[in-house]
Amino acid sequence: MAKKMKRVDSKKWPGVYQYDTGSKFLGKPDPTFYITFRDGLKKIWEKIGSRSEGITPQIADDIRKERTLKARHGETVQTSKQIKRQKAKTDRTLDEIAPLYFEQRGGSPQAAKFDIYRYNKHVKPIVGSRAVSSLSSLDMKRVEKSMPGSAPATVWGALELIRRISNFGKKAKLSPGLNFKVEMPKRDNEVTEFLIAEEATRLIQTLDQWPAQDVANMLRVALFSGIRRGEIFKLEDRDIDFQNKLIRLRDPKGKKTVSVPLNPVVEQVIKNQMAWRDERFPESKILFPGSGGTVRVDCSSVYRLKIAAGLPKKFRIFHGLRHHYATTLASSGEFTLDMIGELLTHKSNEMTRRYAKFLPGSLKKAGNRAAELIQQASEISDPIYNKVGEK
């Protein structure tokens, strides 16, 4: 060693040395302790730490005994520096994992850009430099408190982003993942979009007149089936089962392949689209191909179509049509929330609950009908009960 080491006590703590830096701790010298031991023929020096860091000669000696015992039994001996270096490889910070996550994220470019913006604005300044294993529920509260006045959905998005990046890091073996459950705020400002009759009529008329009928067909599928934008983009010929009237959604949002009904309207739209596609991209098996017959990642033309149809500025065209499909079913009184959830391929009932507010009319009918059935089954003759269901 280049530094001038001094044995602490050769009898009590053999192999423990100290180096006096000249600094003070609580008015006394603050030496740095080192240990030395042999790993085979190799003599190793290891820095343990200073007195101000809580290290004492006894602690240093205990570490030395542990290292020596491992070396004696032929085990791999790692110094604290090597352990720290190894840990740094498998316990990366959020700032180190985030770029890799965004690189493979997929989805629409706009959504990816928004996630990056959200990370840089809300996550990076608070916990970006922290190793994932060091994060705690208190850190999540710190992120929340750094966003005063933000809508619950905005706070939810920031915390969800931390969770997604951490989960990606765990799968990629870049970090051990979070060791606690993230408590998510309730999103009470979720918007359920739907079109009034006049808007729906204008949209359908615009679709019929739109020059790019492949774009119009995509929106027709969204309007009459509620299928998500990304799932429409990925549809291939093999996903359409005309015989059993099913559409297979491979790798949907829930990650599990599912099937939804192929209704007559969507069936005809898909047949028209196949004919359109076969003329322009005969080699492609993608139903709604983008440039060169490849899978789309976006479709800017739908935004121009939305303007041409005079739809509200805040109406998110693909997502809005999915909501419109669901609210139409709920308002009809012919579908339960469970049935709507199945058609929308929701992973949980909680996701479908937002449409419950469109059920009051059908719920009233069901309640009146239930009273009638109970009256009939009980053979009640009291006149007061005969008025049930009159209004």
C-alpha cells in the first residue's frame, strides 16, 4: 500500500490497520481502518471505513475473519468495493433504467413522449438518482407532495410510471424491483367520452366520404366493436375467424390473448378492408398496414378526419369511440356491466364501473320488474302492491 499504515493491535486484532487522515471526529482523530488477508497466494488490502462512519477495530476484525474463513474453504471472496460494484450492476437507479425502459416501451410516439415528459418533470427531481431497492412508500409520498394542485390522475400517472420502470428493471435483471406495494390515489377525474346522436351521424357520414377508406375502416371497427387502437393496428388475417364469428386479440393490453365477437357490421368492414389491402399491399397480412405494408404505430389522418366531422376538440378519437361503444351498451339497458367488461376485455370489474352511471334507466326498469315478480310469486292481493310498475 502506498499509504502509511499502522497496526492497531497485532495481538488483539491481527491484520487490522489504520490510516490517520488528519481529520477529526468529535474532537478526536478520525482514522480510516483497513484489513489485510490472503486469498490463496494473493494478499488483499481492503478499506473498511472510518470511525466517523461507525467503524471500529473490532468491526474491521470481524469482517476480516469472515473473509479469511471464506478463502480457507475455497469460496469466492469479494471485498466491499467489489460487492458495491457488483450491486451497482444489479441495483441500478431509476435514471439508469428509465432510458432503457422508454427505448423498448412501444405504443404510440405521443404516449411515449408524454411519459418521458412526466418522468423528467415529476419523478427524476425527487427519486431519479435513487437505487430501486432503496425506495420506500415514503418516497412515493414525497413524489405526491411535489405535485401540489395536480389532478389525481396526474399523480396516479407519475406513480404508475415509477412502478412500470421498476418492474421493467426487475425483468431485465437491472434491479431487484420494489419491495413494497405502491398505494395509488383514486382517479376521480377520469373522463368517459361519448358522442351525441348528431355527432355520431356526422362521423359516420364523414367516414363514408373520406378518401382514405383504410383509415375510415379502422374507425368503423373502433366504433362498432370497442377494440383498442393498438389492437386494431396489430390485426392480421389469421386473427379473423369468419366461421365462428370471432376476432382474436393477440398480446392485448392485459397481455393475455382473448377473443371478442365478430358482429355483422365489423365483419363486412373487415371484408371491405381486405379487398382494399389486397389491391395495394398484396404481400401483407396486416389488415390495416402502414407504409410499405408494415404494422402501424400511429395514424395522423384520423385527427384530420375528426376535425372534418366536427367532433369536440377534446374527444380522443380512438379512445373516445371505445367509450362511446361502452356507453351505448350501458344506456340501452340490455347489457350488464359484466357483459360490457367482457366485450371490452377488461381485466377487472373496477375498470368497467365507470359506465355504471349510464345505467339508471335500465336499473329502474329492473327494480320495477323485480317488484312485479316478487308480487306474482307471493300472490299478494293488497291493492297497494298493484301500483308497482305503473310509472
